[in-house]
Amino acid sequence: MSSYVHYLIIIAKSVTIYVFIIAAIRLFGKKELAQLSVIDLVFILLISNSVQNAMVGNDSTILGGVAAALGLFICNYILKLFLRRSSGFSELVQGEKIVIVVDGKLLQHGLYLSMMSMEEVQMAIREHGVKDISEVDLMVLEVDGNITVLSKNYSHKTIRKRKKPQLSHNQASVISF
């Protein structure tokens, strides 16, 4: 097999894994994106490690890595184009925002769809500086996994960004090159 075909196969495998991971995240819920715990960090690290060989196989060359990365960049670029141009496709891939609280009342259907527990809702509300669910005008799990809370007659808006994992000094020194 020519090296050209070999690298096209790596690109095709990488794109397949990319599509699978997006579908899996869509299936298992975007709430996981909003709250990155130690367990989630370990999960992400293990997933990335487990799919590496599926993408590049035994090819540990720079060109093999570049081919995999190129396939992922191209796939990501094309996906973003489709997401921008088609609201239906965007909804299929990313889902819709989920309203969880309206006018201080918890929406059971929103709680169910978000796959959040009551404790997680209360924690998110407190993280936004609101003491009690009755003070929340609107709470939404956004399509990107962020949680938006509006309070004080819709005048106070807070958006909790996804937490980025904090590395200790020892972990950072191991990762640095």
C-alpha cells in the first residue's frame, strides 16, 4: 500500500472517531461539559488515549500524527460550516437549550432532559450568587453546556463557564516540554 493511501486511511479513521465522540457526547448529555470534575478529566484523558490507536494504528511517525490532526481539523471546519448554515443540522448535532427554572418554579421536564439532579440545580444556582430557587427568574442549560441564570426580575444575568481543569505544579511540570 502506498504511503499516500496509508495517510488517507489515518484521516478517514480520525474523522470516524471524531464523529463518534460528538455523537456520544450528544447522547450522554451536555451537562457533562459544564461541570468538569476530576472524574470527568480522567474520563477525557482515557477516551483520548483509547481512540489514539484506532486513528493512527502503529504509525507513530510525525506524518501519521499530522495526518490524524489534519483529518480532525478539516472535519471540524466542515462541521462548523454546516452548523452555521443549517439550524436544523445544528439542532440535531448540538441539541436545544433546556429551560430548567422559570419564575422560581422548577420544570420537572427540564430537570429530566438536562439529566441534572436537584442538588446540582441548587449548586448551580448558588454558584451564580442566588440563594434559593424561588429567586431565580430563569435557569437554562445552554447548547454549549454552560448554565445561564437570570434573577432579580431578569436584570441580573450570570453564565457559569465550563470549568477548566487546574493542574498542580507537579502535574504541569510533567506535561511541559
